[in-house]
Amino acid sequence: MRYSDRVKIIVNKKSGNDGWDDDITPVTSDWLPCRITGVKQQMNMNVFGKYDSSALAIHFKNDVGPIDYVLYNGVKRKPQAIPKARNNTVIIIGSV
């Protein structure tokens, strides 16, 4: 499988540890290699409950850790599902 596409991952980090009014700052990663494919109809129905023709699956070669948002083509998208199998991570995102 070729990982020739690139996306950025955004993770929200807390800046304080006192538990009161902690500020959340978004941390953006560098460009990560991935493979972007479409989502099959059965997976599409399982994740969204309806058919979303613009849903995408982003495949990473390794475990990428916590993910709050994905920056794809300049648009920040929230992952709908993050299945992990065989030491790989797949992020399923819907339309804007």
C-alpha cells in the first residue's frame, strides 16, 4: 500500500493541571504520510446511519495516538470512527 497522501492531525491539550479553568490549546502535527480512500457502503451505513457519498477513510501505517481533528485540504474535520487493526490506524471522516 502506498502512503503518498499527506494530512495533519490536531490534538487538544490542556495547558494547566489545577482543574479550574484549564485552557485548551490545539497542537497541530507536521504532515503525516497516509493513504486516502473511499468508504465502502456497509461501513458507511454502520458509521453514519445513512449513506454519505463524500466520506473518506484515512489509513496510517502505524498507531498515531489520540486524534481530535484531521486537517484535510485545508478543512478541519472531526473523525467519526477510529478503528485500529494490525498495528494500523484508520480514521473515517464525513463531509463538511
